[in-house]
Amino acid sequence: MADRIFRIAIDGPSGAGKSTIAKAVARRLGIDYIDTGAMYRAIGLKMLSRGLAMEDSQALLDMLAETEIDFAGGRVILDGQAVDSLIRTPEVSKAASDCSALAPVRSKLVELQRKMGKTKSVIMDGRDIGTNVLTDAEYKYFLTASPEERALRRYKEMQEKGQESDYDKVLAQIIERDHNDSTRALNPLRKAEDAEEIDSTHMTIDQVVDYICSQVTL
Ligand code: DC
């Protein structure tokens, strides 16, 4: 482990492989991985389970005031309960994308994320890490892949898990989420000026992990 603290920011669209790559880099470098998408998913899950409408701003503020999100042993903990297995459904994906456009949700989560990146070395992935959360991160990457390649990866993953899937539907959902995430008013998905773009369309996961690790000087 290094003596100095350093932060690695990875942004990019859904399905580019950010979390798989960030997890592997974290393991190899012995640093913490923070999955900021999981935090938006946890809020989306809580809104869905409470039947909270996106427009009900007072109820949203009340709910956020009594919400705790943390990571323990690589799992996301919502109000004391590990929710990993509940936040990967298409319904929660949509709720996460919708609630991530709301100012009170973003300010709460961004504050938490900044705190997490202050005291220890971390790799954090999301949409606005390089542009907003950790603007002074020592290493910044913007990870992309073509929508067709990302849809194919997701489709294969679902097939391997024995889940029913339809390539055209998966592709349409990816295009819709890209649009949502990059056109919202608040901290839209965008490459930071000082981030390096990595197009993983024709790269394996290991190649991307090797590349990032080779750049980090401990
Ligand atoms: O990376 P993901 O698919 O788990 O993210 C879920 C949603 O959260 C995604 O639609 C965009 C949003 N998000 C965000 O707005 N900012 C982040 N830093 C991370 C995710």
C-alpha cells in the first residue's frame, strides 16, 4: 500500500464495464472501490418501495434526511440492510436514472461521496466523478464502448444467468438511459477535460485493468 492518498475517477455510460474494471483495479492496488451508481440505485429502491413520486419534493426531502447509505465488505448498505440483490432490476435501474436528476438526491450523495474520497485512496465510478465529485482526482478516465457492444455484453450476461432477454430491447434501454443521463440539467454524463478516454469496444477487461494499473504510480 502506498503512503500517499490518491483517487481514481472512472466515468462513462451504462454497460461500458466501469464497475467490473473498477473492482479489479481496486483489488490489484489494494484500495477501496466506491460504486456511486449503487447509491443512486439504493435511493431509487427506497422511493419505489415507499411509493414516493419524483414530484413530491417535501416527502423526498424528509426521506433523504432519514436515509443512511454506506459500503461494507463491498456491499451497499441502505439503512443498515445490504441491498445488492435488490438494486439490479430494470425497475430500479429506471428509478435510479430518474431520481439521479433530482437536485436534493444529488447533493446528498455527492457530499457523501466526497467524504468517502477524503481520507483514503479510492477508485470511484459513476457519471460525474471527474467533472463534479472528485474534480482534483489524480487519475481520471472516461470509459466508453459502442452502444451495440454494450448491449451485446449485457445480453450475454443475462443469457448466462438464465434470464430471458431480447437484444433489441436491451439496446433500446441502453440508448434511452444514455440519453437520460447525458441530457439532464444537473451534472450530466460528460468527459472531464482532463480525463483520458478509453474506448473498450475492442478491448478485454484485463487489457483495460492492466492499462489503468500501469499508469498509477504508488
Ligand atoms: O452506473 P449505474 O447504472 O449503476 O447507475 C445508476 C443510475 O445512477 C444511472 O442511470 C445514472 C445515475 N448515476 C449518476 O447520475 N451519477 C453517478 N455518479 C452514478 C450514477
